[in-house]
Amino acid sequence: MYVGTLSFDLLLGDVRSLKEKRSVVRPIVAELQRKYAVSAAEVDHMDLYRRAVIGLAVVSGDAAHLTDVLDRCERLVAGRPEVELLSVRRRFHGEDD
């Protein structure tokens, strides 16, 4: 069994309230969950309206499949025009851990 996690540190574009922040972050989280069957949520900077951290986790029996899913998720978030991807933190836990 392999477990992979990603943490995206995002700078949001023209957002002036927490309500506007939710309207940007929720669709990203929902699309990650729908397209790639990952567990995803906003996990940090909840009180800042121009910053967000989205975390996601994937479990797979195949390391190559896990890497492919994580790569696709990273490309999806990086390609969103309404956010600037400041950093990505990737962790990979395999059978040897």
C-alpha cells in the first residue's frame, strides 16, 4: 500500500472577503475530489482571505498510479487562473516506511 499527500500553498487573486475566498477554494477542492477520487480539504490559513492551503491524500496499491494521480492533481491546481501556486509539498509513504 502506498499513500501520497500534497499540500498546496495558494495566493488568491482578487478576493476581498472570506465569502469570496470560499467561492474560489470550494470549486478547486470539489474538482479534485470528483476528477481524481482523492480526499481534499482546505487545511490552513482559514482566517486569511487571500491565502489558502489545500491538502489532499491518495491511497493506492501501485506506486506508479499514485505518482500519476499526484502529478495530475498538481497540474490541475497550477493551471487555475484565479490562484497563484506559491509552493507544493509532496509526501510519499510506501511499504518500506
